Amino acid sequence: MWQTVRRRMRVVSALLGVLTALVLVPAQALADEPPWFIAPASEQASLVARLFNIELAVATAVAIIIWSLILFVLVRYRAREDGTDETPKQIHGNNALEITWTVGTAVVLLFVFAVFWQTMNALAATPDDAMEINVYGKQWWWEFEYPAYTREGSDEPVRTGNELYIPAGVPVKFNLYSDNVIHSFWVPRLNGKTDVIPGQVNTTWFQADEPGEYHAQCAELCGVQHAGMRFKVYALPQDEWEAWIEAQRKPAVEPQSELAQRGAQLFLAKGCAGCHTIYGTNAAGRVGPDLTHFASRHTVAAVLPQTSANVGLWVQNADLVKPGNIMWQTMKNVPLSADEVEALTAYLLSLK
């Protein structure tokens, strides 16, 4: 008898272990990783977190009830060596019981739906005075365009790549565009996910309550470098934001060192200008990120810290950083010597 009980208890223990791993391991990962919505930094993210917590509580309660009943049945109606097995009462066709669990389930689902509906309506209510930013999902990077702020002496809007700067305490509306595949715009601590769909302009908004740095990620599988399609949101105090946007409006600074000057010449001669814009120069490409103030950014291709070595690596062999990217496909047949890589790196890092 006890061998049978122990065998069944081992099965139950294994199942409970799997359930624990599914619940507690992700929860621990969320607790250790501040970018997740478990630590909301805006009213919008707080609404998403509330909805998640309610659904988790309901799912946990249902799981506890089901596993308790399973455990009860395994122990109470186990096979006995003395042959005194007990057959449970048969309740097939019990109308009262069937109505009870049907109505109970419906009530729980309606409650969850009501919270979901209220949350979605609140997230969709964009303030009329929200600042607008256009977001373009590329393969595999993000472009951010500020239509209300143009370059000095031009009608061209300020554009940045892979780093989004916003004023803290100000509502911001995002118009989402894609000319390739479906992406998903997600800043976990600031808002929920919104798909970026070719041929369709979706919108979302959020307001960062406090200045800070927030991690973000494409949340829709979009190709081989989906995992590398991330960016950071920098919410700045109002005065710092105004200083940042004013600096972005200015043309690129002239290279001062001989090495950087040679790099500027190579940038045009090697065809880089066909894909990238550097405002104030003859480079006006729109395929890749705007590099006018490249050196003011924190990362290379959103995946590496911006250092001289990493910039050089990207220039020389971008495929090692983001396999399959367009830059590598375009430039792989353009030979660059070590000296040319050094000069191009010096030029890019002079673009403050």
C-alpha cells in the first residue's frame, strides 16, 4: 500500500515542482530585473501591473483549488493492499453542482474582463496636450522622430536612433510605424505593449513620473536579431530635456583632429553617406540611423557600450555584433584597412 502511496506522492511532488518553477522562477527573475513591469514607474504601467496581479491571483487561487482536489483524490481513493478500496460517490448529472461551477466560473471571468476593459480604456485615453514622437520600427533598430523640433535652418525634424529622450512628468504620444515586418513597442516600466504594423499607424502614450533610465524591447518576433532590437528611454528633468533637444537641433560639429578629418572624408568616399544622415554635411541617407550626434549616445547598435573598440568593431564587422543587419550586407564588399577603421571611429566619436 505505502509503495503505491509513495509512488503517487512522487508524481504529485514532481508536478508541484514544475508548477513552482513556472511561477516562482519567473517571479524571481522579475524581482531581480528592474526593467520589468513589476516595478512600474508611470500610472500606465501601474494599471498594467494591477491587471497582471489580479489575473495572477485568480489563476493562483484556481490552481490551489485544483491541486488540492487532485491531492485529496489521490490519497483518499488510493488502491489498498487489503482490498478495502473506496469508490467515490458518482455525481454525473448533478445539476446543482454543474450550475454552481458554471456560474462561478462565469462570474470570475466577467470580473477579470471588467478590470481588463477598464484598464484598456484608461491606457487608450491619450491627453490632448501630449507631446508627439514618431517611432519607426526597423530591422533591427528603432528610430525616433520629433516632429515639433526641426534642425536649425531646416524643415527636417530631429531624429535619433535606439535612444529615446523625453521630459519627465510630461505625457508623450507615440505614433508607431513600420515599413518591414510587425514589431512591438514595449517600455515595461512605463506602459504595456503596442504592435507596430506595416501599413497601419498605431498609437500609445505614457508619462514617466520621475527622471530615470528605462529599458525597452521589441516584444514581437521580427527576425534573427529580434533580441537585439532594444532601446533605452531617458526621462530628463525639464531643463535638461530642453538643453538636450536644443543640442540635437544643431548641425554636426566639425572634426578637429587630423585623424577625425580623414575619417570624415572616408565617410563620404566609402559610401556611408548613402545610408546615414549627418546634418551639416553632404551625408543625407535615410536607410540607417541619423548619426549627427552619434557620440552623445550611450550604446553601439543598442547592444554594446559605446567605446572606441566597440565602434571600431561595428565599423569593421557589424555582422559580429548584429548578424544579418543591413549595414553588413551593404558594406561587406567594401574593404577597410585598420587605419581606415581607426579614422572612421575617430570621426564618429567626434560627433558630439
